[in-house]
Amino acid sequence: MKSLFDFIVKPVNKRYDNEIKIGDKSLITNTNTEDFKAVSNTAEVVSIPSAYSTTIKKGDIIIIHHNVFRSFFDIRGKRKDSRSKFIDDLYFCSPDQIYLYKSDNNWKAFQDRCFIKPLLDNNDLTLDKERKLIGILKYGNSSLEAVKIVPGDLVGYTPYGEFEFIINDERLYCMKSNDIVIKYERKGDEEEYNPSWAKSS
């Protein structure tokens, strides 16, 4: 079973990631079906496209766009699956809906995507906890490596292009390579910012 151009994927655990464990109890954090923040974005690859080769393999874990698993209510109030639904718990996922994949137990950015770790704002004159439009490259790609920007570098990025993800209990911003506009020299006092709610209980 293969698609010509799309990956076929299934959710890891469940379609919605809206439950946390507190001790021996489970807490539902969101009951709104259409809220994208509650939709799981972690999937397992069931099959890869047959039309081209890819670095992603069958069985790999990938981070995808929330709309793949998302459901919604139509104008009559009837619950509908996304257009990505295939059969049972299988879904089509196009390459531009994949941001990150795990290979040999290491996360790697897919195609032109990259991930930035935000920094703590230690300016006493602001109430912001996070520095704006600057962070440390966590997962890069070949196009950034070509201009000598590698993981660990301090970079600046354009506004409104970043999307928030939680990866390994770290809050990261996903964006495209073109959103990275400058590389800074590190001073050595940069402190990564990871809010407490990003960590699993």
C-alpha cells in the first residue's frame, strides 16, 4: 500500500494530545475538538511515496502539521475528519506538512525547515521572559550549513514565520531557512528559555 506523492502515516498514541498525567490521575487539558493546540502532531510513517526517494523511512517518527489529524464540525454540526483521512487510523501527509523526523534516534529537520530554541530575556527594563526574534539553532538543514549556520549558532529571524512545537520537553520554534536573516557572535551568557509547562509531568 503506497501513495504516489504522499506519505501514509498513523498517529503515535492518539489523534489528540490533550491529556496529561498528574501522579496516578489523568487530566484533560482541552475538550475543544477544533483547537489546533490539542491536536497531536506526532506520527509514525506507514509507507513512503513511490514517485521519489526520501530520507524518511517506513517506521520513522515524524512531526507534522496539526491539520493532518484534526477534525471539525460542518455547518450542520456533524463531526468530520480532515481531508487527509485515508482509512481507519491512516492518513495522507504531503511532504510540506512534515517538519522533523527521527532517524537513528536523532531528530533531523526535513527539507527547508529548521528549529530555533528561544532565549531568556534578562533585561531588567522589560517584563518579557523571552527575547524577541533571536534564538539558538537547534535543528538545521543543508541549506543553512551551506552558509555556515549550524546547530548551536545564535541567529536572528523574521517575525510571524515561526510555529511553536514541543520536542523532547523543549519548546522550539519551527520556521523555514529563509526566515533566518542573521548570524550573531555568541557572547557566552545566552540562557535558553524553556517554560515549565513545556515539560512533561
